[in-house]
Amino acid sequence: MNHWLIAPIVIPLLGGIVQVFMGYAPISLRRTLALATTVMILVSAIVLLVLADDGSYRIYAFGNWQPPFGIILVLDRLAALMLLVTAVLALFCHLYAIGGADEGNRQFHGLFLFQLMGLNIAFLTGDLFNLFVAFEVLLIASYGLLMHGGGTARTIPGLHYVVLNLVGSAIFLISVGIIYSVTGTLNMADLAIKVRDLSGADLDLVRAGGMMLLVVFGLKAAILPLCFWLPKAYAKATAPVAALFAVMTKVGIYAILRVYLLIFGDNAGPLANLGMDWLFPLALITLAMGVIGALGANNLKTLIAWQVIISVGTMLAPVALGSQAGLSAALFYLLSTTFTVGGLFLVSELVANQRGSAGDGIVTAPKMHNRTFLSVLFLVGAVAAAGIPPLSGFFGKILILQSVQSGSEMAWLWSVLLTGSFLTVIAYSRAGSIVFWRTVDGHLERPEPLNGRVSAAAGALIALTVAIVVLAGPVTRYTDATAAQLHDTDAYTAILQIPMVAEGH
């Protein structure tokens, strides 16, 4: 069964290669094969989630090279959860894209699949250098996807995105080199053992390398002050690309969870909880900055892009406090916000297509076609994003609030989160009332007909906010078990004692 660990990597790799050589094939054939590939990725993610749910670690060693020399894949509950979230989001984004958003770029589907491959490598790798490689794979693909559609409106934000991430990659490589020069390994399980015994200059070097990694992961996650590239980049991307990018910031959050709970966690000796004192205030400030940006947004996609930043701060605040309950709550909220943001990006483009030259601008315009259907989708997504009952965003925030023990951290988190939620409601209320209900006289210029396929894709992502509430019991049990597994770092380091052979055991 361990062969399944390479399926989420091999499937999009082969699918992407096929798409490269089918650049001039009929678009219907390319779409069919691409969508079938995404479905297979989802099937493999479901299989791995079932395997991981028994609480054990599964290892795949490439080429029969044993750690710490070889590269290994490691499957646990967190990796399986992230694979499933990515696969579900990707399926509906891909379904939306084949409704016409993929036109104009013969390699759109290839880039889309390579992006999924990079994401899946990041979630499964047990090696820091391989995590760097995964970041580069997904970033190279994301550069192409971000520029899909062309135009100067995408060129400038795309250039900012490329330059900042190249700088981040350079810092990542330097930090990995520093850590390797001291420890002689980049295997995460091996590092978790070796950092405990460091002292003197070696300790200082690894501390510096660890803090540099936190900067890199903070850039990927869009933590203040490394978040200002995100709103323009996401707002200018096409809807299915922006929706898929909803999981990109979660890669940075995943890396923080994996590295700073395992390698620099409670058992790391002098390096225990490295950087966490900084992370909590930065998370709260990020949340507040996201709310301010949402209040000032002048179009729907920019509003939703700032919602991504709000969600980053909301998730990282309980993570920084280090409690198991807070981690479980953050994972529950991660599920909700990823699907909500993805669905809202798709809905925003449907709205723009129905409003003529007004697009998704938060301005008055003539009454749009299909207003009732689109306003309901937007309302459900906005309720979930703002954390209003009875949808999943509310339950995620309640779990986060309940996870904090009495003290100054509780006062700060409750104050910022509740105030931010109230102001987010105002931001969405303002946008929804202007876009959907404050109409002016006049006629729209030939709005595009509402396509059933793309409407179903957007509606399905929004509907997942309801499904998470219905399945709140099983979901919470899984996130609780995931948090417990992440805090048991000795169980992870024990994978070094598992015999590994070429086929992966």
C-alpha cells in the first residue's frame, strides 16, 4: 500500500508531461485528459487519507537510500489532510477553468498539473531540501498561471510576485546550507534529534538558519510585513487560478507547522519554540491589516484577496500559542477558509461577467442578470468568511477562541478576532449591498450567459462550507487526532528506525 505515497506526485507529473506534448491537440481532448488527471489525484488523496487515519507513519524511500542520506516521503494525518484539501479545491477550479477560462494558453492545463505536483511534494516530503525543490516546482508553475490571460494588469503584480519569491528562494537555500553545514543532515526526523544537543557557535548558526526559514515561510504564508504582494497578484489572476492560489498560503502555514513543531518544538532544547514569541503578535497584526484592506477594497476580488490575509492571521495566532487544542482549531478553520475563499473567487468572476463594464467593482451598475442566484452564493460565502453562524467559519473561530487559556494572550486574541470579524461583516455587507442591490437605470452591454458547468463548480465550493458543518463531528475528531500526532514528535523521529527498501515500507 505504500506505493500510494508517490501517486499524488506521479499522476500530475505524467499528466503534465502529456499536456506539454498535446499543445496543438483539440482543446476538448486536452480538457478531458486534464480533468481525468485531477480526478485521479483526488482518488489517490482519499486513499491516503484512509491510510493515514490509523495514526501510523508510512514511509517511501526513493532508490533504497536510507535516511539521512536518501530522500523520503512521509505520510501522516496532516499530510493526508492537506493533500485532500488541495485535490478537492483543484478539481472544482479545473472544472471551472474548462468552461472557458483555460482558453488562450495551450499549456494552461500542464502548468495547472505541475502546480499540483509541487504542492503534493511539499506536503509529503520528509526532507528540508526536497521542500525547497517542491517550492521551486510550484512557484515556477504559478508564475505561468499568474500571467495566464496576459495584459499589463497582470504583468506588474506578476513581476512583484516573481521577484519576492526569488528572494525568498535564495534565503531558503542559504538557511538550508547553514543548517546542513552544522548538522550534516536535512532529514526532518534526523534534524529533530540532532538540534537537541547543539551548543556554542553551532547552536547560534542553527538558530540563525531557523529564523531565516521562518522569514521564508512567512513570505509564502503572507504574514505582515511580507503580505503586500498578495492582494494585487491574486486580484489580477483569472478566477480559477486565484481560487487555486487559496491553498498556496497554506503551504507556508504547513511548513511552519511541520518544521517548528517537529524540529524546533518543545523537545528542541535551547532552540525550543524558536520564533513563536514573534509569530503570535505578527499573526494578530496580519489579521488586523487584512481587515483594514478588506474595508478599503474597491472590487470583489481584492476584497477576497484580503480575506486570504485575514485567514492567515486567524490560523497562525492559535498555532503560535502552542496548545494542542489551538492547533486542532486552526486546522478546522483551514478547511473552511480554503474552500470559502476559493468559491468566492469563482463567484466574483461570475458576477463580473454579468455586470458589463462595471465588472466586479464595488460600484453601482444596472441590474445584473441572474442576480438572485449569484447574490445567494455570495451571501453564503460571505457569511462563512466573516464567521457568522451557522456556517463553518463560525465554528472554526469558536474553536480558536475556546482553545486559548486565560491570560494576556486570551485578551488580545479575543479582542482582535472578534473586532476583526465584526468589521469583516461590514466589509462584505457594504460590497454585497452595492453590487447586488444598489442598481441604477440603464442597460447592460451583452452580459455573458451563465454557464452551468462553471456555476456548479463555484456553487460546490461554497456548499462545502455547509458540508463541513454537517460533518463537524468527524472533521473535529480528525483534526484533534492530527494535532495530537503533531505534538508527539518522538513518534515522528522513530521513523528513522523503520526498515526502508526500494518499494517503500
